[in-house]
Amino acid sequence: MAGETAMRIVVEARYRARQLLLEQPLNLPDGQRVRVAIEPIDDAPVGQQIVAQWRAAGVIGAWATRRVSVPSTRWARQLRQRASHRAR
């Protein structure tokens, strides 16, 4: 490999039936030896990830149990106090 420039190609693939199925073709000669590094990809869009984190933290739906007789500012203060006292 002296004097050769190392080529690095990054492609996405899916693992199915004990095989990696590339999502695009590679321009490599038949029989070319390669090194493969596996890095899982989270397919959920960023927005969905944030919503899932908010659900897990109890942010989404927190107002569902609010009684109408409790002013919204007081309810928000109570939610903040509960959140600040949660174990981290």
C-alpha cells in the first residue's frame, strides 16, 4: 500500500436474514477485500425522538390532569416544582 491513497466509502445498509443489504451499489472490483465497521442508525426522525423523550419525562399530557378550578399559572408552577424534585 505504499504510495496508495486509502479510499473510504460510507453506505447505509439493512441487516436482514443474517446478511447486510446495501442501499446503494458500490463501484468496487469483484473480489475486493474491504473492512466493515457497523454503526446502528436510529431511523426515527429527530422530531419523533424528541416527542418520545418528552413522553417518557411526563411532559406530554402533564396538563391532562389539571382541574379547571386551578389557575394555569399555579398549575405550571406546580409542574415545575415536581420536575425540579425528580431524581435525576
